[in-house]
Amino acid sequence: MIVGFMFMGGALGESVIGIESFYALKKVYDCKLIIFTSKIMQNLLQYCDFVDLAIDLNEENINSHKCDYLLLSKSDTYLIRYALKTNAKNIVCATKPLSFISPRCKTVPIYTFKKYYMLDERQILLEYARRINRKLYDKKIKHIDLNRAKVKTSTQHKVYIHEFLQTSLQKIQKNMNKHTRQPYLIAINPFNNACPYSLTLNGFLKLIYEIAKLDYCIPCVATYPQVNEHFINQYQIFKDSMNNDILNKLIVFSNNNDLLNLAEFINQMSCVISPSTGTIHLACNLRIPTIALYPQYDTRRWATHNNRYVFIPNDKSSIQPQEENIIIENTINMIIEMIKLQEISPTHIKYD
């Protein structure tokens, strides 16, 4: 059986959220699985052995593989119409007037029944996988460990990130002029275009400072080309204003645009703190503990795997300094609690 998946969504978070459904499709149906998708998803799936092929989404590519089933990650009417123009034998999508009347469509009524409204995006995509053969899916899914549906990186990515972090930790130890036990690497992601509810950059810099003050905690930030220079400049201004060497503990990883570098960087973290954006969904996929800085409503659609949330009451444009201070205090208290409960672990990277 050949299963294709028209996976629309160019953003990192929208892409990562679908990977468990790919794994379920492969393991339940033992199919040839082809993902028609964006360059971002193709990058993420490069070393995932549960996907046979990830290629550009276009009608020619879809028709060349003669899919028995073609799943749609989004069910806008124009996308259903597009799928029906292909030679796929069956289309799996949400129930819409067009898909309801088409004999080729097998639909999931996610807009009709309350039980679907309560599902998050990851769970809805799994329902699409289930719709191919509900009886077989229900029989086999209970024996499938979806925690194994992770983004995979190459040996080159692993070595590159390990050497970077090892060198950074050696430098920090030398500057601090003392030997410390294995530290906790706490990643903070201050970059977010997906959700307006977030801290200001100054708020994130304050959070980094408070994390740096914690014993055995090393704050880490991964940047990318579009934001790196601005972040470094603002960080330097903030560090100068604090006049405190504690901020020398910050590790800044200046990434290129390879998402697998980011994935391996996250994979080496003890915890990831982020607003509702791609970085935290990637951390969830990799089963790295997270603290989500969320508006409360996002906990339904974009739930994290460990359900650790600090809620943000207002969007970034109107958030007040006192509100940011409360969020920072709550986040620090949560880190301390997670360490005490052994929910997060120190880095295994040896640097002495």
C-alpha cells in the first residue's frame, strides 16, 4: 500500500506536530510512506527511517506515486479540490461539504463533534491516520510507542553540537575559576513570530540573568542568521548595564538555517523554555522537558508533552514590567521544582 501525505504548513511548529502521525502510519499499515511537503519538513525528515520519501508538494509528484491513500493536513475546500484532481484512489481529510459528497473521500468530522474539538493538533492528525482502517489502527496502535517518533540527526550534527557545547562549558569553567559538578543546560528561546503572547526581549534577558544565578544552571540560546546580530547586541548592552560577571555563563549557539543543528542542540539540553512556537514543539518531539510560556488558550491546540506551563496574560505589545517579573519568578520556581523532582537531568557532556 502506498500512502501519501499532503502536509501543508511551512512553519517549524506546524511541521513537527505531524511527525507522530507519520510514524503511526508506517507502523500500523507497513506502507510505503511519501510526504509531499515544504523544505522545512524535508529538512526535518532527512534521517527519519519511518518515512520513505519527503518531496515537494505538487500534482506531478503526487500523480507519479499513484497513492492508495492521500491524507491532507489541512482541509480547506480548495485543497480538497486540489487533491481530488490527483490520481490518488482515496482522500482522507476533514468533513467539508465537498469531501462529504465525494465517494473518494474518507472524512473525519473534526468540526462537528465535541470530542474532536478537545483534541490538539497532533491528536487530530493521528485521527486522519486512523481513518484509513479504524479497526486495524485500534488493534495495533496500543502496541506502538509514539515516543520513538522523533526527528533524527546525523553523526555530523551530533559531533558538531557536542564539540561546540564541550568547548563552551570548558570556557565557562575556566572563567568561573572553579570546578563544578555537571550542570543543567537550560535553553531559553526568545524568538517567536507565531504567537503574540511572549516576553519582550528585555524580559527574556532578565530571565536569562535569573537562570544564570542558579547554582549549576547554564542558560543557553540558539540564534539563527536573521536574529543573531540583534540579539548579541542587546545582550551585550544588558550585560554591561548589570555589571555582573554571572552573565558570562550564557552559551549562545549561532546556528545557520539547518534545523537539524537546532534539533541536536535541543537534544543536549536539560530543559527548554519557550513561547508557543516551533522550538518548543521540536523539544516536545524530542521528549526534552519544557516550560511553555503560553497564553492559557494555547494549551488545548498546542499542548506540550509534559504540561509544564507559565501563563502570559497579555500579548508582548501590552505586557507590563511587573507582569514580566511575575512570569520570570514563576519560571525560576518551576525550574527549581523540576530539578528537585528530578524531572530534568544534568548534561552528560564531559568538559574537564
